Amino acid sequence: MSAPAPVTEVSLYLAHAKVYPREVTGRFARLRTASVWVLLGIFYLLPWINWGERQAVLFDLPARKFFILGLVFWPQDFIFLTWLLIIAALSLFFFTAVGGRLWCGYACPQTVWTESFLWMERVTEGNRSARQKLDRGPWTAQKLARKSAKQFLWISAGLWTGFTFVGFFTPIRTLAAEVQLLTLGPWETFWVLFYGFATYGNAGYLREQVCKYMCPYARFQSAMFDKDTLVITYDTERGEPRGSRPRGTDPRARGLGDCIDCTLCVQVCPTGIDIRQGLQIECIACAACVDVCDTVMDKMGSPRGLIRYTTEHAVHHKATHVIRPRVLIYGALLAALMVGFVVAVAMRSPVSLDVIRDRNSLYQLTGNGKVDNVYTIRILNKTEHPQRFVLEAQGATELEVLSAVHEYAVPSGAVYSVAVRVRRAAYEPLGAETITLVLHSLDDPRVLTTTKARFLAPAR
């Protein structure tokens, strides 16, 4: 009886191989570089810009104030944050349906910071082949110096990013002074180090792994794509079969396509995929492969566009429909939400007035032919200064407001509650009516708000 065949273990998991993106030039590379400069410039410089006597953008959590340029938002304005998040989500749907993963390729924080960290790596360790040779080689004084220089730049950039991020929540000039005096608080220290480490790890080491394995967008993007969505595509009909050839020769005479199989499109890809295998979830639409392929086509004397932004319909010689139902629906909803948001912010009252009826009694008749309704009013002062308010009541007949105090002094950001009586003639008119309560400031005539309330009275 023969012995059983030996069992061989086969791993179904492929070990991660580091991606060494090759530097590329071209119109899309310039656009991506400009995007990095603009977005990082906004992030790093915005906290240092003042608006009057305060920081232009500051989310002051202890004081529960959120300053955005000339606007001040309070926790009661949380609806505006929800509104913005809905606009952001719908914008992602709209631009993905039209242009694919443009967000990922040009504006995603992971892409932006990875580009900056790659630049630091190229400065300290050299181009793609030099970096590969350096990593494969033994540890020498030169390798130690280059690696140390890269780590110094990475750690400095990570810490500066964490410091800047915390500067949106703690006034950044105060934060800088505390760092210089070594008096930084424990929470500020924790968050500076936390976000610094997150930037260092995500942009320096994880890089494409965040896009490939951690980001959920790559998983559900196919639900927003259709055959009219603009994506980066390799023209298989034109490029196949692949094969090298001398410059200036006709590939068709040799039975070849335009692709010379140089693999440069793979070498420049930040996620390490081969776009010639078709659209993949790892593609972030950065168009690096488009730039390098156009450069190769120019050198070979072939038309550009072997790899290009196009649609599946265009590749198969069908008409592309930019205006289609999903784009119209997304666009209409997005426009309506944006217009509504601007109008709501512009019409936002600097003071909030809530009126609650006394539920213990419908109304109270007085001995002189009058009727009283009791309300609890709550005043929220959303301005940056304390205000003195007075309350008036308007209705079909003369109304009188009675309370323990005539003026309500409300500090900035505070909620002031007080019980008030509204009095009128009991039988003129008969029955209930809707009255208007008007609250205005004695310190600033522009601070004014009104609300409706139901006034109950005898019907006969």
C-alpha cells in the first residue's frame, strides 16, 4: 500500500508589497499639485487669520461657540451642521455620478497628505529606483542619514498637522504660546500627538492601504456609477495586443496595438494597480496613468488617449448622456439644499424666543373685567454681547405684559427663563385669539424676534 501524498499548505493571503509610485508630469499632475497646495494652504493658514478681534474660524467647545468668519453658531444651531453634512453627502453622489472618483484623486485628505509625504520621501531618498535600491540595500551611514532625514520631515509635518488641527478648537495663538512656555494642557497635548501620529501613520505608511482596505467609498461607488459616468479607462480595442516596437514604426504592420507594454502606467499608480485590467475599486482616479501614457504615446508618435478619462458608452462607440435622470435628481436636490442653507443662515435670528403656555389653567379672570394667560418664555441670546430685552404683545385689542421685571438682562450665549402674564379685556373680543409676542433688544435695535402664541378667553 502506497504512502499518502504529503499535504502542502497554501496561504490564500498575499503579503502586502510596498508601492513605490514613480514621479509623473503632465496636466493632471499639475492639477493635482495645485489642489494639494490650495487645500493644505487653507488648512494650515486659516487658523491664523483673524476676523476682527477673534480667530476667523474657531470651534470653541468649552464656550459652546462656533465662529465661522462673521457668523456665530451655538449648540441650538446644530441643524445647520446636519444640513451641511447632507449637502456634502449629496455632493459626493452628484460628482461621482458625473465624474467618478474625482474627490479621491484630488481632494480627499488621505490623497492630499499622502502626496505631501511622498514629496518629502523623494526629497530625502530620491526617485523610484533609488528608493527601491535604498530599501533593498544594507544599512549604511548614507541609508541611515536619508532615512533619518525622511523621518524628521514626516514627524515634523505630522506634529504641525496635529497642532494646526487643535488650533481650530483652541485659539491657535494661545496654543502656540503654551507650546513655547511648555504649559500645554493634557487634552491639547493628547490631541496634538493623536492627530500627529494619525497623519504620520496614514500618509507615511498606510497610504494606499487606506484607500484599498479601509475606506468604505470604494465599496459602494459602483452603486453610483453607470455607463455614462466619467472614469479612467484603458482602450483595449486600440491597445491590444501589447508589444514593444521601435519608435516611429506602425504597430498595425507588426500585428500589435498601440500599447508597448512599458508598464509605466503601473509604476506611477499610487495604489499599484494595472489599469489595463479594467476599472477596479482600488483606482482613485488620480489620472497619473493618463499623464504617463500620453507622454509615451507622444514619444512613439501615436495619438494620445490610450488611457483617458471617458465613459463606458464612449469606449464602445455609443453616445454618452451627461444629462440623465440621476444627475438631474442629484443636481436639483443639491441646488435646493444649498439655496435653502444660504437663505436659512441669512435669515437666522440672533435671538431665540420660545413660549410655553401654563398648562395648569386655561385662563384666569380678574376682578376688573380682565383675563390673564400665563406663559413661560425662554430667551436665548445668540449674539457675542450681553443684551437687555423687553417683551411686547400684539393682538386684536390692547394687550399688557406683566412680569416680575420689565427688562430681561441676558448674557451672551445664555438662556433666560421667566414667567409672564398677558392681560386683556375679558369679553372684547369674545373667545380665543392668536397673539404675537415681540422681543427686542434695548442695546441693539437690529436684534429682534417674534413668535405666535394662543391666547384663551371666555367665549360668552
